[in-house]
Amino acid sequence: MTPRPSTLLFCPAHRPERFDKALQAGAPGIVLDLEDGVGADAKDTARDAALAWLAGPSALATAQHICLRVNDPLTAAGLEDLHRLVHATALPATGWLMLPKVEDAALLRWAASHLQRKAPGWRLCALIESAAGLRGAHQIARAHPALAALGFGGADLRAELGAADTWEALLHARSSLVVDAAGTGLALLDVPHIAIDDEAGLREQALRARALGFHGKLAIHPRQVRPILECFGPTSAEREAARRVVAAYEACAGNACQVDGRLVDEPIYQQARALLAS
């Protein structure tokens, strides 16, 4: 199973001179963005640039996650994006199609059926960005085996709800998404931190998202990659504590025991194993 990425770095698709630089930023993958990062007058240029790069040596040779975020498939721009993608001359063997504003499972299944006829090794990331998307998240998370990840689109949701730009305002939405994705094996990626120079705020949000159960956080600038990787990666102390838990529990033949003054039973043991496997 491919490891779940802890971040993906967005790159506006009308700026092809940045694509290779984005690959070198150290993120597990990049997102060529045809949607919010590109104005209406630049959509055609961005589409051409993204598909040309996907057919070129950089994309074809990389083992990283290569993602393409299309426009909303219910719009003319989104339909054109998908049409061009499924008729592309060449694509990497693996990649992700990132769908914005997903609100029901049927849309995801429709996109997956078209994508996989062209590129069976590609998978999907569904962005949950609305109240309707949150209400349908449980079904969306189980809609199709090609789905690899859910992304939380907090900015769009906040605008729809008229909510404040605070952690507390979207806490319920984040927690709900974690619960709906539980047990699916999907990567769960938090909304980007839009204040590019605010590393302290980025780290605070990332650590809070990790504590809720998110696996990573999307990035909009190369400077955000390292802090996100550090926040979502286990520390050496956490790994050592997990090793003690696993060793003690297995030595007790699966019976409850005590490690570092804390009770260890089956759920704690499985959590420690998962940490060591990450």
C-alpha cells in the first residue's frame, strides 16, 4: 500500500516554470492546480501546460504523488478539464485526480469511471468543501475503490457558513470528517494555512489537525512543506514509547499490562503499531 502523504504542494498550472521546482521542495507530492489558483482567462493556458508536463520526463519518471486538481466537474471548465485529461496523449502510470466541491458519491463514481478507462493506475482525492459535502462524507468516503484521499476545504465551507476564521469555528466540521473517514484507509488532509509567513500558526494548526486524526495538511508554498512534515511525523520520543508498548504487550501474550505508568490494552497496542509503521 502506498504511504499516505502528509502534505501535497499546490502549484498554479499556468506557471509551468514552477512545476519542477515544486517537485524539488521536499513534499511527498505536488498538485497542478487548474481551479482556484488560475483565473478564468488563463484556464486554457493552464490546461495545456499541465497536460504537456504530465506527458513529459519529469512527471513520467517521478515516484512522488502527482496530482491534478480540476475545476468543478459541474461547470464547463471542469468538464473540459476531464475531457482533455481522458484524451491526453500520455500520463504517468500513477497519479491522483483531485476533485473539488464533491457533495455526493455519484459524482465521484462518475469521474472515477471515466478516469480509470484512460489511466487505471490513477486514483482520486475528493475535496469536501461545503455543508452538503460534509453531510455526504460518509458515503463519499466509501463511494469507489479508486478513492485515495479526502481533503478538507475549510475556506469554501467557512464562506458558505459565514463562520469566523478561527480554529473553533471549523472544529465540528473537521471532527465530523475524521469520523466519516474512519476505517476506510483514506488519507485525510487538512485545509492549507493561507498565511504563508506564519510558521508558528501553521505548526499550531498542523498539530491540532494531527491530534484530531488528520494524516496531513495541504501546502500552498514551499516554505510550508518542512514544518508540515515535521508536525505529522512521529518524534523519536514517540517512536521509542511505541516500541516499549509493543514489546511489553507482546511479552504479556496480549494481556493488559502497564507501561510507563499507563494501562496498555489492545487498542493502545494497535495504535503503537500503527505509529511505528508510519
